Amino acid sequence: MEALGVRLALDPAGTATALAFVLGGVALGTASGLVPGLHVNNLALLLASVAPAVPGPPRLVGAAMLAAGVVHSFLDAVPALALGVPDPAMAATALPGHRLVIAGRGREAIRLSALGSGLAVALAVPLAVPVTHLMTTAYPTLRAHMPVVLGAVTGFLVVSERTPRAAVGGAAAFLASAGLGYATLDVNPAAPLDAGGMLTPLFAGLFGAPILLDALSGSGVPEQDDATVAIPRRAVGVTALAGAVAGAVVGYLPGVSSAIAAVLALTAVPGSTGARGFVVTTSGVNTANTIFALFALAALGAPRTGVMVALQETGAPVNLPLLLAAAGLAGVAGFALVLTVGDRYLVAVGSLDYARLSTCILALLVGLSWLFAGPVGVAVFGAATLVGLVPVRFGARRVHLMGVLIGPLMVGG
């Protein structure tokens, strides 16, 4: 190689140090991903608050933070599947993943989630370059018309509900959550943790507590069947690709969640893949979002996720080769961890008294709300819980509750 004028230099010590930082991020993402109700943005803010005290180059600290975010995006599906499983009589209004658990297909759901996230990482990297080029060109127009774009997304979600009653409930949930977000998002409460904010009480109340309340009368996780994936490989690949592409939407459009992007993506997928396709697509969106958000930060200087905000706040350089390598390693680790931990998590939860477990998780959500937002956070958690009960009572999708972010953005709040 030297004869061609190229010299390859290996630095075993530097490589080992970088690997240690990434593995440290993997460990943090594993711990946070398995804690019910801990939003990845709060994890990012916590990391940002302690990063200055971590000895090491900022670029490696940044790689560790990104690895933590990627692994969190893999593993947060595990408690989401295992906790909050309602009574089988409520299966029609349950979350798609919970419907699979009720049917004894929880182990399959865990593998579908791992496949969705893993394929999304593999697909998002080559897609990120052309998508970033396209979005760099289109973003000024999108930004100028952001209220119209978000309004169109909201309108589609409402009119695509299955029944008029569900559409009314979806609209009501959107308006109520939008009002709640407008009133609380800019509040800066005194709290035990400096890396606080209102996202934890809002999201825990809107999306966590109502599911747990409905699960109090449930019998918990039933006995699970084998882990065989029951949809064709092509369907898994197509829905994962849809999730990866939709992850670009989440990465560039503020306020659009993984669930919203999954609903939009699945409308473009021919044939019905049901709950299984939704699990694959949502997991893919959730993980691909991290990759696209990284490219958005590099190309536009716009941090679209809490992890990207934390990278920017800590002064970590946007070293794409290093960060992409960290994301790839974290993706491999996340995939293996979901398969290793997921089945055990289901078995452990299934062996516990489910009503008592749900009550304990509700208490944990209250505690997290207090840690991140103080007494104000606990009050907001209570209000958000009431709003979060609206969609399911009307048979509507819970994605309308993302009005908590979309509403304030539409009105410039």
C-alpha cells in the first residue's frame, strides 16, 4: 500500500478506547431502555449534564451518547410489549404489540421489533445520503410551511380512523393534548434533576399511565407460544424499508412521532400486515430516526432528537465516520440484547401479580415525573393521564395524542 502513496495506520490503543466508550454507551442504553416511562430525550439530557465530567475526548463521549440512544431505541420495545397488557376482552382497542402478546405471540413480537430496528439501521445508512440531499433542498420550503404540513398530517390521521366515533375521539384527543402541550412545554420547573423538563410527565401521562390503568383488571402476560415469525420475509423487508424511509420524516419533521410515521408508512405498503407489520415499522422508524437525525444535524445544523441536542450541547464534533461506526456497533448489540433480554422479560413479568406490578409501574412514573419536573411535573402527569384516556374510550388510535408536540408547533408556541 505504501507504494501507491497510501499508508494505513493502526492505533490499537485508540481503537480500544473508542470501543470502551461505545460499549459504555451500550450499557447505559440497555439500562435506560428497560426502564418503563424513561423517555430517550430525558436520557440524552442526563447524559449531556454529566458529559463534561467524563474524562475523555468529546468525540468519544459523543459516540457513547449516540450508542446509548441507538440501544435505547431497540430495547424500549421490550417493556412496551411486556407491561400494560389489558384484559383479552379489550384486545380490539389494545396496542398492536399487546394484541400479539394477548394471542400468545409476544416472543414473535420481540423478534419482529428486533428485525425492524436492525434492518432500519442497515437501510438507513445508504438511504441517508440521498434523503439528506433531498431534504437539504426541500427543507426551507417545508420550514416555511410547517404549520400546513403538520396540519395535513393531523387531518389525515383523523379522517383515516375506522369509524366516525373514532374520528371524533381522535380530534378531541388531538385538541386536548395540544392545549396541554401549549400550556406546559415551556414551563421550566424546579426539580431534583437539572436534566429535567416536561417531556417525562407529559409522555408518561399521555402514553404510559392510561395503558397501565386499563391493565389493572387484566390477567397479565399469558403463556407465550414459540418465537416463529409468522409473516413472510418479503413482508418483513418491505415493512422495515417503509419504517426506514418513514424514519426520515421523523428525523426532519418536528413533532411527528414513530407511531405517526408508521401509520403513514403502512398506507403505502401493499397488502395488510396487521399488528405484525405495525411492530416492524414502528421499531424501524424509531431506530432509523436516530441515523437520519444525525445526518440532519451534519447537513442542516438542526438537532431533531434529544440525543442530537445533547451532542450539540456537549460540543462533540459531528464526526460521521466515527458516529456511524458507533451506531452500527450499537445496532448489532441492540439486536442481540433484544433477543437475549426480551423473552426473559416476558417470562419474569408473566410470573408476577399483574395488578400489583401495574400499580408499582404507575408509582414509578409518578416518581420519574417528580425527579424530572418536581411537584409541577406530578400535577402535569395527572392531567396528561386524563387526556390519555380519551382515544381508547372512543376506539381511536393513540397517535392523536402527539398533538402535545404538533399543536404548539402549528401555532408557533
